[in-house]
Amino acid sequence: MTPRFVRPSACGTTLRRRWLSPVAWILLAGWCGIVLSAPPAAEYHVKAAYLFNFGQFVEWPPQAYEAPDAPFVICVVGDDPFGNILDEVVAGESLGEHAFVIRRFRNPKDISACHILFIGRTEAGRLDETLRVLKGRSVLTVTDIAGAEDRGAMIVLVNDRNRIRMRINVAAAKSSNLAISSKLLRPAEVVGIEGEQ
């Protein structure tokens, strides 16, 4: 079941409640922000759509793939807040030659091939350990742990008055050889060495 959203009036005429596809979510989120008007589970529908779409706005080095047709892997570490939502969002989808695959890990030390890693709020106590495990690897770290961008996480999804917004640490991404598109940076709050004003 897909959540309902209201498009903020800052984007023009307010949109009445309607059902939106995952691709539409990221477009609205990126350029307008999304206002949640559904139960808390809707928050993770939106975050799943973000994870799915980040593949289009981030460039991984060629060596991030084991083979030309290797899958594009989205991972979750620790308790999985998505349930089957993430699996449903990526089902049958691919990024070029790379089919989407979801992997889950209980322990940061077990994390293997991964392009995007979601670190949920329950992992706040192990955030630093998780980031250490990934040091030097081209893995986009995404979390909803408050303040994690200051600790080296690359993208933090913040629920700001029922809007999901992004805080992006560009320096952390660059240190892992990831290039984030300006289309993703434009609507985000950019932090880190290059983002400070």
C-alpha cells in the first residue's frame, strides 16, 4: 500500500491528496520536500523511494561492481525498519545492466558487497563502528540518525515537521570516491568541508 502525500504550497498550487509512484516521490521530495499525511509507516515508504532513486543521482567508480552485470546492492544493517517495503520498491527494477538486490546484515562486520547502506535509528550506538568498517569502500551511507552527517555519514534523511529532507556530507562521499549529482545537492542541506558557508 502506497502512502498519501500533500505537495507543499511552496512548489506552486497545493496538490490534493493522491497516490504517487516511488519515482514521483523522489521528484517531489527533491524539488519540493514531501509532507507526510499518513501513519508513521509512510515515512519508510518515502525513505525506500529515496534509496531506490539515489542510484540515479550518485556515481560509483567502475571497481564498485564485481562484474559488468553485477547487481546494484542496497543493504540494511541492524534492525530493518522497512519490512518488505524496500523489496517491493525495487522488485523487477535495474540500474542500467545492474538489477537491484536487497541485502540485510545484523552486524556491521558482516557487511559485504554493497552500494548503498541504510543505517537505521536503532544503530545509533554502532554508527561509528559501521562507518569504520566501510572506510575506503565506495558505499553510500544513508541514515535517519540525527546528527550523523557530522560523524561521517553521507546522507541523513531528516523528518522536519513531517517533511523528509536531506542533509548531505559531500566530503564524506568524495572520500569514498562517490560523486553526488548537483540535482541531488540542490534541494539538500550540504554539510562538510565543501558545504560549509
